[in-house]
Amino acid sequence: KKQTDFETFVKEAPMLNPSRTLIKGVICGVRVEDIREPTMREIRYLDKLVDELAKGKAMDKILSPNHGAAANRRPALVIYDNG
């Protein structure tokens, strides 16, 4: 109901999953791990999640520890934790 921009949303979020910083790869032609501007990096983390969902991957598969990679090669794609 509340109108807000993404930067405010991220700043006011009660808890962002710390594992989201382990996301690696390219989304929209940008390598996520190379983004230095904090808000843009958060946007790209979310972009990566949406991209995986758009490819038809189930949420439980996206959030699993071994999603899309051989074990110990690439971290899980985990964005938010409801705790």
C-alpha cells in the first residue's frame, strides 16, 4: 500500500538475507559481483531472482543450496530470509 522507491525499500527492510551477497553471474549484461553502488547491486540481486523465476525454475529450487551449479562451485541464489 505504501508507495516507495527501491532504495527506500532496501534501507527500510527489516532483514535482508546475508547470503544474497554470494550471488554471482551476469544479469542484464552486468556481472553482479562487480557492482560497487549498493542500491544497484541490490537491484541486480533481485533481477537475478526474477530472471531465474522467468526461466521457469521453481522457488524451492532457486533457494536450494546447490541451485544451478556443481556443489561447492557456485553459491546458492538466496535473496530474502523470512527468519
